Amino acid sequence: MRKRLRTWWRRRKLERGYQKIAEADLGKSVGFTPIMRKWELMERDGYIELEDGEKRWLWP
């Protein structure tokens, strides 16, 4: 249980960081565009893989 919680927390922190970068890049904090930009940045850096709109984590 603790391992799952720590993994969830690390992923959450990582996503929040990339969300802030996407918001700064776009000048927009809500909507579809910042989410897609965040996923694009995370995929570029090798943290996730997008397949048919689903996010698969490559790094815990």
C-alpha cells in the first residue's frame, strides 16, 4: 500500500510540474490545450507513452 501511495505521489508531483510549464508556455491554465501540451512534454522526456488517447507510465 505504501509503495503504491509513494508512486502515486511522485507521478502527481511530476504531472503538476509539467502542468505549470504548459500553463506558462500557453498562457492558459484550463482547457484541453494545456493538458495535451503537458502530455506532449512528458512523452518527449520519456515519462509516459500515449496510445489511442490512453496514458501509460514508463517511469514510476
